[in-house]
Amino acid sequence: MNPEVEDIGPVLVALADPTRRQLLDALADEGEASASRLAERLPVSRQAVVKHLHLLEGAGLVSGGRVGREKLFHVETDSLEASARWMAHLAATWDRRLQALKRHAEGLPNEP
């Protein structure tokens, strides 16, 4: 299996949760934010935000650094881009298969 494909499992798990997607959207809007600031934007507790951020960080979707007493988080795009490339490749593969099936059903020769 392609190593890049294996690396996107945690990303797909992280993105499966709507609250984590909202956190990513909020971080993309803000650029950088603390868990407290993010909790103000979402209908979940600060503790829940911290847990979600930890999972997002483990998946490589966000990273954070200390600024004084706070930890500020921002979006990391490499994992998202790897996932998008895999999904685009998968979509292209299915498009080719469906096109070949359509051509077969219509009695047309397959393209190379």
C-alpha cells in the first residue's frame, strides 16, 4: 500500500466529526486561536475543544505553540493536501471505470 494512503487514516477519522470540522473552519477564519477562543464560537465546552484539538493535532491537521499561558493553534495543510490528492486519485480511477462501463454498454470500443 502507498505510504501516503496509510497516513491519511487519522485525517479521515478526524474529519468525520462535525465539531472537528467546525474547529478547522474556525481556525482557518481566525488564522490562530486558543482553545478558549474557539470554545466561544462553538456550542461545546473548552474541555471538549481541547480534546478535539488534541485529536486534530495527532492527525497532523493542526499544530500549536505556547504564547505565554495559552497554547495557540493553527491549521496545518500538508495532511489535508495528501488526503485531497488521494481522494482525487480515487475519483479519477472511478471516473475511468465508469467511462469504460458506459462505452461497453453503448457497444463502443474502449479507449486505451
